[in-house]
Amino acid sequence: MSLKSFKPVTPSNRYKVWPSFDEITTSTPEKSLCRPLKKSGGRNNNGRITTRHIGGGHKRKYRLVDFKRNKFDVPATVLTIEYDPNRTCRIALIEYKDGEKSYILAPNGLQVGMKVESGQKVAPKVGNAMPLKNVPLGTSVHNIEIRPGSGGKVARAAGQQAIVSNREAGYALIKMPSGEIRRFNEDCYCTIGQVGNTQHMNEMSGKAGRTRWLGVRPTVRGMTMNPVDHPNGGGEGKSKSGGGRQHLKSPWGHVKGQKTRRLRKPSDSVIVQRRNSK
């Protein structure tokens, strides 16, 4: 996967760095694996905005991705590598011997025509899914389950990989993408390889419009708002709200460093009991 830059014939092209999409083999998704995707605009069931800066964007269909890989010991053939608007990595359409199709996350190096399989005794090669207890130490994995059978949750974004560093007492020690060492039950399944689209972190949209296509609305500084909209708003010119200096606050009125935990919270007594027991 490579990136392409553009001649700066327009302001938006000057810094634009987009993926080349060389690995994409088809632009039409598998219809049976697509579902409608409704936009929320950042609002909850009461119609109130609970997450700011969400709205608009291009219409999407949700692709049903198989994170569980629980069709064991049945080889599948990779049919296509596709773009997924709902995630940063690419997805691969695979077809099992019995004709069933499903989407999986496309790891780096997976190509059309390759065979992938899931099971206890499969070979540790790119795209295969297997339990952590059978993965050779030092292997890069992704799509790791947190609990056996729950489906992959960890290391699913573009370019992510975790390293199986050790095993002890029924647990596998995994070096996370953040560098943290974490224990996982050795019966949890994972997929071999690094997630594809590794250059995603180096992409640059080049203009505000492309960000709007992704469904992200503008972020405005509180100081430029009116007093009714933000604690830092109002005042004449560049004042610190209301014409006088004050501590800068969050949109909900909290000063930086302010403790927001509720006094006499019921769980506090549990914490105190644990401390006393130690």
C-alpha cells in the first residue's frame, strides 16, 4: 500500500497525501454482507447532542466483518480486497469450501487467491486464525479476543500489531501496540499478521471538505463563542470571557484539574474496605 501526493495547482492539493488504493480489487461490496447504517448526528434517544462535532458525511453501508472466525478447519479463498468506509484498514472477502462468504480484516501481505483458515492446528501464516497457546513466540498478531469466543477486540486498526512475547500459567503475555504488556487467556483466538493499510497514519486530507465527507463537523474555540454557548465566550476582543481574566474552563464549566467525582459515592466505601483489609 502506497501514498500519492499531488502537484500544488490548488491550495487543497499542496499538502494532500492520499492512499493510492492499489490493493483494492473491486469497488462493489458483497450485497448479502451489507446492512443499512443510520447516522445519529451525535444525538441520543432524546435528541440531545451527547457527542459534539458529528454530523453530515457521505452515505454508508455497514459491512458485516467476521471478528470471531469460528468456522474451524474449513479453508477459504480470498476473493477480493475492498475499501471499508467504516474503518481505517481494508477488508477481504473470503469464500469457504461450502460456498459461504464473509469479510475479514485484511492483514498486510494478504492477496487475492491466497488460502486462509481458522482452527487449533492451522499453520501460523498470514490471515490464519488460531488460539494464542499455539502461536509461536515473537509472532505478530491482530484481532485478539479479550475473552474466549467473544470475537476479536484488540489491534484492529490500520497498521496495528501485537507481539506474543511469552506464556505462563494458562495466559499469554502480549506486547500491545502501545508498548504495554498485557495478559490474555491462552484460549483466546487471534489472527496472524499485521493489519494492512500501514501508511494510514501518514495520510493528509488536504482540505476541510474531505473531513466533512467523513462526518466530522468543525471544532470552534470556546473563546470565540458567545457567553450563552461557552464559559469562555463573550467579551470585547481577545478577552478572557466577560471582559476580565478568569480560569479557562471546559464547555461544561470545569476548570483544568478540578475533581468531578461525586462526594460520598457508594463505591467509595468498597475502596476503603479494600485498603483497610490490606
